[in-house]
Amino acid sequence: MDAIKVDSKLTVENWVNEYNDALFSWAFYKTSSRETAEDLVQDTFLAAYHKFDSFKGDSLPKTWLFSILNNKIIDYYRLSTKTTKRTISMSEDKGYEVTDGFFDETENWKVRAINPMWNQDEELLDNPDFNNVLKNCMGDLPENWHFAITSKYLTDKKADEICQDLNITVSNYWQIIHRAKLALKKCLEIKWV
């Protein structure tokens, strides 16, 4: 093994010791799965080792590693969107049909009582069973809706980037986000309660 490879291996080993916990916490927060978070962090360090030559030191190692991890998280959700059985997901037309029940004929909100389950949202997000139901409900969304919600809330992409990825207008984007949240709310109230 040449000196550069030994140096890069030692450096990455030091990074593992120093940044593993922070990277794992972020990946777990984004995926709600211990196994997935561990895999993503491991993939991050492997990528850092293989791309060590491209690290120029213009940023802190932690920043570079988080950048790699965020790309791994995005890839994870893209892959899960593609591999999720779409036979059970609703079409976009069906999505509009489901969420139209929240509005009257003049497009105003219908008055409805708030389900008490939504008063405990912070506790729900810490519940692995709830997170599984949420993931299933997200898998039922139309593909564009799922991508928009995942990009906005799980990968922190900006609206203009998501619009560009989906080739849609900003107003269409906000309508998709709104409708997707309504569909998720309805699905969770049925499958969780």
C-alpha cells in the first residue's frame, strides 16, 4: 500500500471516530430506521474513502461528510420511490378526488373537528410504529406528490429545485404539497387511529 492510501485510510478512520455519532443521528432523524441510518453512514464513509482525493480541504471534513450523507439519503428515497409497489398507490386524479372532500364547492374549507391525535404530534414522531404507518401512507401517494413531500421535508430541498426536478410551476408545486399533506392526514387518521 502506498503512503497516500495509508494516509487516507488513517484520516477516514479518524473521521469515523469523530463524526460517526453526528452522522448517524442525522441519518436516523431523516429515515426513522436504525438499520437504514447505519447503512447510510457506512456508505458515506466508504464513499469518503474512495473519493478522498477529491477532498481539497476547502470545507471542514464534517461538512464534506454531511454533504455525502445527504446525497446518500436523497438516493435512498429516490430508490425507495422507484421500488415501492405503485400498484397500490393512488393516481394523481384519485389524490385530487380524496382531498376534494376537505373543500366545499366554492373551494373553502369544510368545517371539521380536529382529530385529537394531532395534539400529540411530537410524541408520534418518536413512535416507530407511527413512522412505519407514515412511510406506508407516503408510499400510497402519487409519485410526484411523494417526491415533492420527501424532497421538501426529508431532504430540505428548496421549492425551486423541486419544481425543476418535477418540471412544474411554483403554484402547481404548492398545490401538490398541500394536497399531499391532506392525503397523508386522511390516510394516517384511517390507518393509525
